[in-house]
Amino acid sequence: MNDSYVEVLVPTKTSPLKKFLFTFSMVMLVLSVLALLMTLMPLLLAVVVAFAVLTFYLYGQVDVEYEYLYLDREISVDRIMHKSRRKKAANYKVDQMLVLAPKDSYHLDEWKNLQVKVKDFSSGADRKDTYVMLVEGEGTEKCKVFLTPNEDFLNAIKNIAPRKVFQD
């Protein structure tokens, strides 16, 4: 058997807007809790709950990493939030992959105007090492996936599908 196993952990770049919103919601939560304790107004309880929900939601958006796992002709992507919670983001078979190339590669010109679902599992920064993987899903629907793989990950896939992986 020719099974290879490659694991890549990619930290994402958090936007300044998300960082600001998270900090703002934390400050407003603390201030609204203090105001509630000082005045005991029932209306402030709704404000506290609203800021608590917003802060909890933004907490999961601020520190995100993606883990790519290649094993037995299958690419699995997990989303890791705050280095503690893991969620399965996607699963792709290499046999359904049409092409894997750098985002500015001429190999993607054939599919440039294709209207497909876009999933971004890259580092979030506008970097040259961001790759685009076009995957054919169930039926005729296609999906464009942005990844930031390393050399070992690319070589493992290239060993299985050499005509579909480009590293220009």
C-alpha cells in the first residue's frame, strides 16, 4: 500500500475589524454588567445578554487555525478555534479534484469565469503561497477551495495525481 500521511497547521490572519469588534464587545459587556449591578434595571439585563452573546460569537472568530490532513487519497480540513475547539470544515477526495495550482497560475485560466461555491481555508493573508483547488462535488457542482499548503503536502498529493498538481 502506498499510504502517505501529511498534516499541516495554518494560522489565519485576523482582520483588524474583528479584533476591534471583539474588544469593543468585551468592554461594553463589562460596562453593562457594572451598570446592571449598580442600578438593577431589568432593561439592562437584556443589554448584558446581548453583549454576552456577541462576545461569545466573536471569541470564536478571532483566533482561528486550519489543519489540513492528507491520508489515503483524501484531504480533510479542520477549523481550530482558540487552540481548544476543533470543527470539521470539509472533506475532499483527490479523485474528485480537477486542479491544484497557485492562485495566480495560468493553469486556472480554463476555470476563471466559472461560477462556483468558494471556500477559503487559507491563511487569510494575500500571500504567494496560497493555492486554489477546484473540486468536482456531487453531480455537476464544482467548488473552489483556497488553501495554504506546504511542500510536503503538495508532494504527497502530486505523487497520487501528478497531472492535477502544479507548483509553477
